[in-house]
Amino acid sequence: MWINGGWLKTAKTIERTSPAHGAPLARFAEGGEGEVGAAVAAARAAFDNRSIWSGIPGSERAKAITRWLELIVRDTDRLATIEAEEVGKPIRFAKGETEWAIELGRYAAALAYQIPGDLVNNIGDANLGLVSREPRGVIGMITPWNFPLVTLFQKLPFALAAGCTVVIKPSELTAGTTLEVAALAREAGIPDGVINVVTGSGRTVGEALTGHPGVDMISFTGSTVVGKRIAQRCAEQMKRVGLELGGKAANIVFADADIDSAIDGIAFGYILNQGEECVQGTRLLIEESIADDFIRQLVERSRKIRIGLPDDEQADVGALIHEQHMEKVLGYIRTGVEQGAKLEIGGERLTGDGLGKGYFVAPTIFSGVTPEMTIFREEIFGPVLAVTTFKTVEEAIRLANDTNYGLGNGVWTKDIDKAIQVSRELKSGTVYVNTFLETSVQMPFGGFKDSGLGRENGMDGLLEFTEVKSTFIKLGKRGYALPHTV
């Protein structure tokens, strides 16, 4: 573990097996309540001493974050290799995600220069008002296993830019890159105690961190079930919470779309990260008049998808995170067949070509999916696409919104009026038009409904880690009058 600027070992450890090779891969320290307490104490001391981090100029924090990012750039290949092996994803995607994390960090560093505030100067000559934003305090961050570095960097550099200090609990399955970048922060000159990492399970470390009175906010990315539990615990303590949770994104393809682009976008959207993606395009809503030909072309496109080991530079899809999750995904596929959906391609575990020791599932497409089917409604978190047809714009919107989730959706049409109309009516935090899973660091990310609370990225991502303070100033010796009573 990384606490107060140094490594801390424990007698108990967690063994991590490679999801692609089935062989021992890593060993992490298994922390508990005591280690969480030490990490929170370090973060609290670093925050409360304003000369260390929270009270220094934003420009100085920006410079320190930038130095840190330069070291991450230097170590990109090593970090990407760790992430690819731990998650089971292809190395080229791990490299791209590391580069995206760096881009998020650069933007967050720039925001440290321009944390907003207001001067209220129209309340009379004798009065002046200041509205300022102050760092929220010690932030507990709990991150998932599917995108360990990206999900961390949608939080960490923004919290640092705001002046907060942090205690991070990464997934016990994929803690490697989090520990590495924490150590790089010290090399970059970020003071000890500002970034702390406690490894271990959610049952011990996560529970201790969520319930610790010295933590001012919890920022969590993960399942909706766990997110709701965290929200309840935080509500009991009046503790702030940010939640980025599950999704059931739909890609709506209209007959007037650029078909070739849409096929590529839908294929990318359902296989990225083996489908272990909260904004995965797991539902395809296709206009009935073009459905048969579109599905045929999409199936042919899916036959060209390359499944491979993490070091395969050409691979499109890797291994699922562990055996239990693979069995869960295969169970959803069996349910889809049992409930009457038509299996167009895939549906099985892959064991040939050196994949037999890992947890690989073939890209899978179902057609004839109806809204009452399980694969339409529940988050599968695997490379499975459910295809449903529609006849009208209104029906497409209704089908897309027919879910408890609201993280992201896609719209494919050459008619910009239609694109804007549909985007306005979709109940999701993000809408992609004629693309999918493409965005900018300046744009906030988060969900409606069961997909979460709050926003990450953009200026909103920094403001999540601030508190608003109003300061009312009486100018001159004007005396003091009792306020009027109502």
C-alpha cells in the first residue's frame, strides 16, 4: 500500500490470477480498518496544514500535477502493460486509455488556474459579498476493475486541482497502476499524504473508508447495487457522495444514417473492453425498414473481430475479468436463447488458439429482442448486443428510455433536426450523435436515474470537489441594526 509517501506491507496478501493466462500474476497487500485509519490521518494532516496543498496557489498545484503527468508519459508503456495484464484487455487499448488518463490530468491541471468565484457588489455601498469555492477536504475514492486508470483520472487530478487530498481504494483485482501512479506523484514533488492508496476488498477497506468520520466525500465508480449502499451510508453521516454507476446504453440507428459508419460504431460500442464498459452500446435499436440488411452486415463485421491475449497488438477483444464473471455473461446468453431471442453469432466460450486458460467469450449478437427480455433490461457487462426494431421516432425514444439506467445513448442519422430532437428526449447524461464513446475532456460525464449522482470531467468534475462559501462584508463604521422580523 502507499500511505503518507511510502510503501506499507501487510502480512496478509491478495493473489491475482491472470484472466487471460490463468497463471499467478500479482500479489497485493490486504489492508483493513487500521490501514484505512492511517491513510485518512495522513490525508487529513496534509489537508488541514494549508501550506502543504489546500491553501497554496492553484497555479502551484497545477505545476505539480503537470510534473506528475510528465512522469506518467515517460512510463506509459509500463503502465499500459500492467493494466492490460491485470484486466485482460488488448495492449493497444490499454495504451490508449493511459493516454486518455493523461489528457484528463492535463485538463484538470489547467482548471486549477481558474477555480471560479463571484463578487456581489450591487447590494448597497455599505455591503459587499464574496462567493468562493473551497476544497471539500479528504476524498475517499473507490474505483472499479474495468478501467482502473481512466476511472481514477476522472476523479483524482480534478480533486487535486481543487486542493483536496485523497485516499484511494482500487479494485483488489487491478490495483497495480493505481499504486504505480501514486508513487510517481511523490517523485514529481506532490507532498506526502496528498495521495494515499489502501488495497483490499470492498467488504473491509471499502466499508471502512465509506464509514470513516475523517472522510468528507466518497467518489465511487461501480455497480448500481453497491453505489446505492454507499449513498445510504453517506446519507446517514451527511457525507457528500459522487456516484458513476451502471448503464444500458442504446444506439438508435435510423434508415437515413450513414450505414457503414453506424456498423463500425455499433461494433466498437458493444465489444470495447470485452463489453465490460458502463456505457457499452449493449442495445441496438434499428429502424425496421433497414433491419435485416443492417444485422447481416453487422454480423459479417463481427466475424472479423480479433480475439487475443493482452500482448497481441492486433487484438480487438480480450479476456473477461475472472471465471465467475464469464459464467455470469454466459448465463445471460443462455437466458436470451431460452426467452426466444435469435442468436445471430457467438454465444460461446472461446478456448482455441491459445485462449483455453483464459476467460474469453465470443462477440455475441441477438436479434428479435423484445423489451420484456432479460438481455434488454439488465446490464450484462460482456460482449453481447441485443437488437430490437422500431417503426417511428417516438417508438425509438420510448424503447431507449425504457430502462432504469441513464448513462449514455447514441443516435445515428444524417438529419440534424431529428438528431437534436431525439437527443433532447433521451434520458441519459451523454448522447453521442453519429459516433459512440467519443467525447472531450471538457465535457462532463455522469448519469440519470440509476446510473448515478454528480458529474466527472469538465469544469463540473472539478466543482464536485469544492464547497461553496458566501462571505457577507459590512464596509465602514455603519453601525449594526437588528434585522426586521417577519
